[in-house]
Amino acid sequence: MVIAGCKARRARDKGNKMLCRLIYTSRYVPGNRGPLSDFRGIMESSRANNYVHHVTGFLFFDKHNFIQVLEGNGLAIDTIFERLQRDTRHTDIAVIARSRIAKRRFTVWAMGGAVRSPKQDHVFAEYGIFDDFPDILPEEAIVDFCEDILKLEEVRSQSRVINLMGDTEMMGLRTMTHRQNVELSK
């Protein structure tokens, strides 16, 4: 299935590499492995496929629904979306927006992603989302929301790495830094 208006865009995209953004939602179809394992599998295949097509984006999952933002060349977006529509891990696919963009918002991620957690509640509240899914927001607000969730998850991930280092490694880093500072002051 080609998204409305994309056939004409496809011909133009081949020549000028016009950037497009596609935002869609879908409903999760439970698999044998469970929602988190399925999400990890989706993320792995998305990153590989998006990398090949030079597409970036973000996938958000609340264990029932997905919202995905894809950014890249219009032809690549259409190719990926056609494959996504055949993926049996989700159903009830609904396009929220497809638009031209001047620049990408998810520049460093072939596919960033996050699963809904209570630690994200304040982000939901900032967007006035309490019992709903973020698909109720306008296009730019959805992208802003996804960026904010991604930033929050990156900070949480970095703090987990520091916590995993443990006291011994942290003490070693402090000692090494102290030695470097002493040598610099000589």
C-alpha cells in the first residue's frame, strides 16, 4: 500500500533526495516471546533495515500500542512502510502524518526506542497525556514528545552504566584523576 500522495513524490524523491517524515500508530499483536522480547526483536530488525535505507527515527511502545516516527528519503520511507504493513507483530496501522521536512530530528538513531515506564510520567503530564496514547497530539508535538522520551531514556541509560561500575571502579577513576591532577600541578 502506498500512502496517499506518495506516488507523485516517489518520482521526485529519486532525483532530489527530499526528506520526509512518516508518523504512524499500530496495535501490538502478542507473540510467543512476550512484549519486551518482541519489542527488542523489532528494534534489532528496524535498526538494520533503517541503516541500509538511511532512515532514522524513533519507536515508542506501551506494551499495547506502537507509535513510530520515520525520517528519510520519501522512497525509502515508502519502502520501509510497505514492509511494516506486512509485519504480523502489529495490526490496525494508522498513518497520523506524512510530510516533507527540512531536516531530521532523530539524526543519530537508525531507530531509537523506548518502552512506557512510570519514570516517564512527568513527560506524559507535560504533554497533557494522562490516560491516552501520544497519538492524540499534533504531528510536531508527537515528534517533540518522542525526543523528550528519548532524552530521558538516554540519561537513565547513562546513569545505569555509572551505577554498574561500582565503588571499586569509581574509586579507581577518582584515584587516577587525582594522580593526573597532581602531576599537572608539578
